[in-house]
Amino acid sequence: MEILINKIIVKLLTFLLIITNSLLIAQDSVPNPYEFNCENFDMTVVGNLRMNVQLVSNSLFNYIKKDSISIPKINSSDQNTLWKEFNVQFKGIITEHCVNSKVLQDDKIISAPFCDERTKITIVAKIENYFIFNVKAFEIDDYILFNTKNQVVYFSNSFPTILDNGKVIIDIEMHTMYNHGVEFYEMENDIPKTFRVSFPRQYNLQKSYIVKDWNNKVKVLLDLIRYDLKETAPSENSSNTQYVYDKDRYCRKLIVISK
């Protein structure tokens, strides 16, 4: 499957680049300058789904989040039961190492059969009209969603939140070096409308909320924080300057994503 192979290659190259840069910095006796500026907060937005991304005050953030909804914990059947249910209707389409389904790639539905013994696929849940699978490979720990209505696979970096009878999918991924943002799928047909916003990687997610407003529209609220760095004494095994988070100096961004 081309998209999965591409993700593996990109993540491998990114991993090697990060290691190389880390080695170069470690060999440099003078640490790179670190500019701490709360005004530096560039977001990247892509997709064809119209959404608003707003930085809001603490009072407005708290007012909106009072309508947050509880996402029920998934108490799925065991894997054997889920595999049996899946194979009754879709035998051979997804297996432990193979995906033989149509997939969404670059806003197109394509057929790209994929098999790799090094890739481990496990079924983890069924929500609405989606079977959800976890995919593990080198530096890969993602999810694929198999839509039983059209037999198309969609990709998610984290375990997805599925709302409105399967019409809205939200993927919040803020914990890895590779993905740092939020992605929406809005299902109107086989090719959904999509929206993705990426945030600066210095910011970590403290808390997220999903809200349904009075008009039943979905909002995602994010509480992001970035800490300054401060020097600490070198460790016994290294003469290089060490850095830790300075919990007294930080930038906090409260974000509302809505239609």
C-alpha cells in the first residue's frame, strides 16, 4: 500500500535526520541559541473543509468547554470475536500483514494492495460503521479505519473520535515528533472533506475537549503549553551542557477549532 510505504520512508528519514542533528549539537561546545518568544506561534492549515482556528482568552475557553461531551470508553469484544465478525463480510480484505482494500490518498480513492510481514495489523474496535485497526511497523504506530459502507480505508495517527453516526472523524495527535496537530474528516461521500491544522512542535498538549454547541456543531478545544529551557549541571557521563524545562517560564495557548 503506497501511502503506508511512504509514511514508513518519511518517518525513517526524519528519524535519521533527528539523530544526525542531535549528534552534531552534542559535538558542538557552544549550544545553539534558544529563542523563547510567545509570539512565535505559526500554524499550518491544509484541506478543503472550511474550519475556524481561534486563539481565545481563558474566560472564553472555560465558557465554551462547559458544553464538552464525554467520549465513551470503548469496551470492544476480544480480537478473535472482532476478526470473526469482520471476516464474515470482508474475508481477506484486511489480515494480520495485508491490506487489500481501497484507500483514501491525496483526496482520491485508489486501489493499492499492500503486504509486509514486518507490518503487524491488529483489530481493536468497531465504532458505528467502522472497524478500527492498529498498524505497527518501524517507527509506525497508527490506525486505519475500514468503512463498512463503501469498503474504503482511512488513516488516523491516533485512536479516532467518531461522532454523528460516523459522519465526523477527529484525529488529535500531539505526542510524537512526526505528527503535531488535529485532523478532521467530514463524510459526505466516498471522498470526505478534510481539514488539518499543525502546531509548533515546542508546544505540548495539556488537555483537549470536544464540544457540541447549541446547533449540534462540533468544536475541538486545545490547551497547549510551551516551557522555556534552563541549564542544569552536566551529568557524570557527559561534559555537555544539559537543559530541562523551566516550569516558571512558559507560553500557554488556548485554541478553539470550529465550523
